[in-house]
Amino acid sequence: MNIVSRLVASLAIAAMVVGACTAAPEGSKGPVKLVVLTHWGDQALLAVLQPIFDEYQKQNPNVKIEHQSVAFDDLLKRITTGRIGGSAPDIYHFYNLWMPDFVSSDLLQTPPGDVIADIKKGYSQSSVDGSSYRNQVWGYPTEVNTYQLIYNKKLLQEAGSTKPPATWDELRSVATKATKKGADGKITQAGFLLLKGWDSGVVHPWSSLLWSNNGDYVAKDNSKVRFNEKPGVETTQFEVDLIKSGAADLGFTMDDFAAGKVAMTIMANWWGAALKKALPDNVGVAPIPTNGGAQSSTLQYNWLWGVDKGTKQGQEAWKFLTWLNGPQAGSSSPMGKYLTTALNAIPARVSDQQANASLLGDAFVKPFVDSLKTSRSEPIIPGAQEIKTVLQKQIEAAWFGQKSPKDALDTAATEANRILGEKR
Amino acid sequence: MSIAIPSVARVANGAAPRRRPYGRRALAGYGFITPAIVFLIGFALLPFLFTVYVSLHDWNMLTAVTSMPFRGLDNYRYLIFEDPLFRQTFANTFVFAAGNVAISSLLALGVALLLNGEVRFPTFWRAVYFLPYVTSSVAISIVWANLYHPSYGLFNGILELFQLPGARFLASLETAMPSVIAVAVWHAVGYYMIIFLAGLQSIPLEVYEAAKVDGANAWHRFRSITLPLLRPTLLFVAVVNTLGSLQVFDLAFVLTNGGPVNATNTVVLYMYQTAFNFTRMGRASAMAVMLFLVILVITLVQLRLLREKE
């Protein structure tokens, strides 16, 4: 065999190998590979998730699911770099705050009509809202998170409180009583924990307090932010007062709450599994305390499954997602089962909430499920992530005494309105 | 025995000039440097040119490169005139660089002088000081974050032992930046110590002996011999340390994520947040170009100042 013949033979073999590895085009009955990107890489989570993927592959032998996972902090980067590098996954599991950017960049495929009908019928309105942008549903809602007042039962009892605070005044009073200082004046036990340095950790509890003070984050037509109005200033002043009185110490972290050194904080349901291990039978959950006679409300954020617009496997991708999120023989959907058993999260599908009622009736989880009735979706507005970070920095500036609450929120509002104008 | 005939003589004798050996040598030379040139073009020059190009556009990395809208110098104008946070991160970066370069260089020189003298187990001590440098900066940041922890951190534990009030270190506006600088210094001292040690050991002993004969004491010998002869090493340390400090990212990212209230936010960290959290790659690229120009100017000034007496 001469060199030319060898070369031709090698190219032929290479072409066959490449052909075998390449996914079949849409509509073909050949093997289909679906690349699914999530931020669920923990071994304990994969132990529940992978068998679900395996089951679908067993039922659909022509489909191969390749699950890629990255840490939450890297998820958006993976999506953007995958897009640039031409290695975009077929299916994403993403945070609904990113939807405006994804939609305006033509990243997402519009779900088929039957999927949209299924979502509108099977999910609560707040979850449909949380998966919609510009009057269009963009994917299957999955996990729902809300915020509630989480408290250490023992520390509240020691502070002489028989029930969790329902109003801001009660919270201020209980937090002050539950605060302990050492001989050197250093706070050894904090009455209330305010998280810093993390946009969601600062803004989500703050927004929950804002809405429980009859405030608004953004105008109904999304034309401008409203968080710098009187209720927002009062909310920030309330937090600043807690810091000034020593009831909230900015040096404390979530670890301190888990170590039993903090009496109360406002946090989401995903923290439950860790808290149950750290403080067994000692953690209580209550609605967000209110001010000025307002109804208790809380922030809700969603995650959803979306399909990349550039995928060649759109039909198979939606078929897989319909199966994954659909009730199985009258019971929970595979996704609902995964969310409740592995992730300790609240599933967005109403039938999943009913099918997993025993798990969701748990003393820690139930108040979060109940709060869905009055919760409000995190505003899905253009530049939402950037606006949230701007607000976080300005709230922290007020906490650290660099600015008055009014000045801090006005600065944040000016910047937020500029971002809204740019990205609209 | 053959005698080499100069080429001029050969031309004079009517023979054609022989360029082949030179051409072959040149070709071999080009061959040797080709991988480095290709590497530089592919991984430095082209990305830099692309960064400059992107800095003139608005791009969120989700749309095609070919469809990004042209913005001219808008990104630069915004950063310079309308973004106070960009100015703050530049100021933070300079504070960090000044503190880190001054303290780590002085400490490294001091340790190098000690280890260059007569100490027992010099290899052991060199290894001890060098160890932090070979440890991942992310790993040491996590360890130091725990050491600094206000409630259960080692440092506050020690202060408590001596009945001193505890500090908040990374959680306080006043102490956050010094705390980050302290970690950077601890991380870098070993590396610059080795560089200084190499510089010290290249100074001929005869010069010191001659100075001793002339009655120069230790301080005079350090000032008149060590420092002048160490000038190239000082130049190297100053330039490399400044370059690294102005591009600090990992320590600020892991230890504080730029907080509290941007007190430790640096240009590169802000660039990263702008690019990957806010998907504003055009603006982040403009930051990168501006930081490059600033570093270029500072490096040229340093080279000029430290070389002028050579």
C-alpha cells in the first residue's frame, strides 16, 4: 500500500469515526445525544439525579444524555463561554433572573404549544410568571425558593420569647434581648444575622422586608425602580438600627447561625437540610415580620429548564423535558421526586407539591410552601443581576455608615434606572 | 591546517559571496524561536488585539461576535467619567500594590540577608520561606479567611488570650485591605527572598573583603556594596512585584469578594464581575486595555528610574 492509498484509507476511517460520533440531525431515528447542563454536581445529588436520566435512556434507547455540571458561580460563565466556543449544551437549567439577557440575545428556543399549555395548567401563577418574560413562557419551572424568618428556638426561649416575632418592633425587641456581649464588649451571640458580601444574601431578605412594609421594588411597567421610596428607606433604616444597637453584627456569618450563636435571620428554604443536621429540632420558621400593618410577603425565585435555540435536537429535548417534569402514573414527576428528596427544595409543579405532601409537610419546609400563596416573584427585568448587585453595595454602604439609607438607595436607584434604560 | 579566507578576499578573487551557511544558521534560529513566536501571537497578541476590538463594542457574549454593536469610545468615557466604582477599584489596587510591593520586597530582602549569612540549616529555612509561594493562592485564602474569622479565628483567639479586644479583620472597612495585603505579603515573600538570595550570592566576596580591610562596617558594606550591586535584582523584584500586584484577583475574590462595600475590590476583580456577572464584555475589555496602559507606563517609569545610574 503506497502513501496515497494509506492516506485515503485513513481519511475514510476518520470520516466514519466522526460520523459515528456526530449526533443525528433532527427528525432522524438515529442515536441522539442530549447535553444537559446543571449546577448539580454534588455526589449526593447525582445519586438521585443520574438514575432518573438512566431511566429515560432505558425507555428511549436511541437517546444518550450527557450531564454536565458546574458550580452555581460558574453556571452563567459556562453558558456564555459555551455559546462563544460553539459548545452550547442542548438543555440548560438556569436562574430566572438571567432570562431577560437570554431572551434578548436569542439564546432560548420557544417551547412548543403543548409544553406551554402544560406549564400554564400545571404550575402556580407565580411560577408561570417566574418563567415568563415579555409575555412568553420560556421553559419548565423547577425549584422554587422563598424566604422566611428562621430562628433558633432555644435562643429565643432564653431571650424570654415564647413565639417568633411577627412585626418589626417585636423583631427588634427580641433581637436585642437575644444579643450577648463578652467582658470586652465583643458580641458573642447575635440577635439577628444580616448577610453581607453576597447580592442575593443581602437583597432577597431586604426585598422580603420591603414587600412586608407595603413597598415596591420596581414600577409595574418596569420603567423605573421604586425601592428608594419611603418603604425602602424605612426597611434600610430598620436594618441599620439593628446594627447600631448591636443586635446585628456584620462580622457574623451563616456558619455562626449553624453553630448556635445567632438567634434569627431571614433565609431561603434550600438551607434547611444543612440546618437540620447542625441544629436538630432547634430551628423554627415563621413568616417575614411586617411593618405598618402590611401583610407578610416574601421574595420567590425560580429555576427553570430551557432549550438552546441553536440545538439540532429541539424536538427530543422538549420530549425529554416533558417526561422529566411530567407526573408519572398519577404520582410525582421525576423532577419533583428529585427536588424534594435530594435537594430539599419546593417543586414548582402543583401536582408535585401534592404528591410529596408528606415531605413538604415537614415543620421546616411547610411555612415556606405556605408562603407561596403570598410570595412575589423576584423582578425579572432587563439587567436584573447588575441592578441587584448595585443595590446590594448601596445597602451595605448604609449598613457600614458610609451613607444614609436615603442617599444609599437614591444612588442605587439612579444607577439601576440607567441600567434599565440601557438594557431595555 | 586550513586557513579561513575572509569573504572580502573571496569576492576580490572573483568568487561569489557564500551566504548559505549564514542563511542556514538564520533559518535554524528562526526555527527555534518559531514556537515561542507562534505562542506569543496566538495567546498574547491576538487576544490583546481582540480585547481592544471588543472594548469598542457592546457585547454580552451570548450573541455572535459579528453582530456586536459598535460603541466607539463610549466604554472608556463611561469608565473614566461616569463610574465612581472604577475609580475606587483603581485606588484600591494602587493601595494594595504599594503596600504589597513595599512590605514584601523589604521583608524578602531582610530574610535573604539573614539566610545569606551564617545560619544553621540554610536549605531548610529557604524551603520554609518558599513553601507559601508554591501553595495555591485559593487554598491559602480559604485558610486565612478562617484564621481571620471574627468568632472562631485563630488571631482573635490569640488576642483573647492576652485579654485584648478582638478585630473584625476582613469584615471591617478599616482593616479589610491591610488584612488582604498581609496574606499577599506572606504568600510572596519566599519567592522574592530566593531572587534576592541569588542576587546576593552573585556579589564577589573579594569586594566585601577589600571593604573590610579598609575598615567599612556592616552598614557601610550594605549601603555601598550590597545595594548598588543588587540594583538589577531590585529592578527585577520591583517590576515583577508591581506587575503582579496591579493584577491582583484571586486573594480579593476568595477572601472578601471585593467587600466590605468595595473596600477591597480591585480593577481585575471588577473587570471579572463586569464581564461574567453582568455580561458586559465591552466595558470589561475597556478596563483591561486601560489597566494594560497604566501598567505599561508604571513599568517604563520603574525601568527608567532604576536603570538611570547603571
